Amino acid sequence: MNGSDLTAELQDEHETAFSRLGSSKAMYAVTGGEMDGDSIRAAAASDALALADVLESWAESDGGGGDGEADLFADLASAARDRAADVADDPSDGDGPSRYEALATFESIPARLGGLLGRYLVALEHAGQMVGFFIGDADPMAADDFRGYRSELEAERDRVLAALDGACDSDDDWKAAREAADAVVEAAYDDYVKTLESMGIKPKNVC
């Protein structure tokens, strides 16, 4: 097992969830039905700040890992805060998406890295739709900004994959990483379903 194998397994196992998290209705859910540029930017910033909060707590107490993991968490947290400031004029550090509550519960390094992988896979689905939104909104500058945002997420995902390959020494480690990734993806999908249902939309009809 390695990080690439785990990614492929997650994408296969959660194919339906990812297809819906990468749909235009996912943007409707993350913005609470406010499908405009400012709301898209605010949603991206809120997501980044929620991630930073979790990562900063991990960097201070790295779950028994070495300095490498603590440094990774700190670097990713700093990048997330910078990204929030880049995409929104006044990013709000309020309640983030509920998947970060699941992410924050992990204690071992393999579980934390697996949970992070799940988060990045979800975030990349959203980022693709954000690019598409601004293309459709005839805002090429914003579309380019969010292409850069997506590229940064891809690079950070690759750092997490490399860290997973270095941290997982046993089948039990990979199992912990897989279970954590599953939990984060499932939390993201559950939030998507509940949000749409609260707005009177049937998620099962959305693809």
C-alpha cells in the first residue's frame, strides 16, 4: 500500500459521493443557496480557515510524530490562512464545515494524514466547481485565481501523500489512514446531503 493506492481506493469506494461533491449543486450547498462570487469566495475562505485551526492544534501536539509532521502541519496551516486572505476580502474565522470536527478527532499521525488526504480530495472537487463557476460568470480573472487555488491544493495533497508514505510502516497504519479518510469524506457528503435537504432539494436526484 502507498498513498497513491489509497487515493485510488478512496475515489473508487466513494465514487458517488465525489461525483456529487464535484457538482454544481455542491456549490449551492456550500454557499447556502447564495450562488454569487462573494459567497463562493467566502466559502473557500471559511474552509481554509477551518483547516488551519485543526492543523495549528496538531502542530503544537503532533501525536507522537517527528518534527517533519509538525512542520508539515504548520506549513499547511500557514498556507491555508494565506489562501483565505487571498480569496476573500474579509475572511471569517467562524464555524467551518462539519467535516473539520471529524478531522480534529484524529490523534495518530497515520490517521491525521489519512484524514487530511480525505479533506484534500473533497476540497479539490469543490475547487474544480469554483473554477467552473467563475468561467460561467464571465469572470476570467477570478477563474484564473481559482485555478491557482486548485493547483496549490494539488501540491499540498502531494505533500500529504509523501508524508503518508513515510509515516505508515504497517498494515495497521494504513488501516488507520484509510478509516480516517473515509470518515472525512463521509462527513463532507453527509453535510452536503443535510444542507440540500434543509433547502428542500433531494440530493439523490443530483449528479
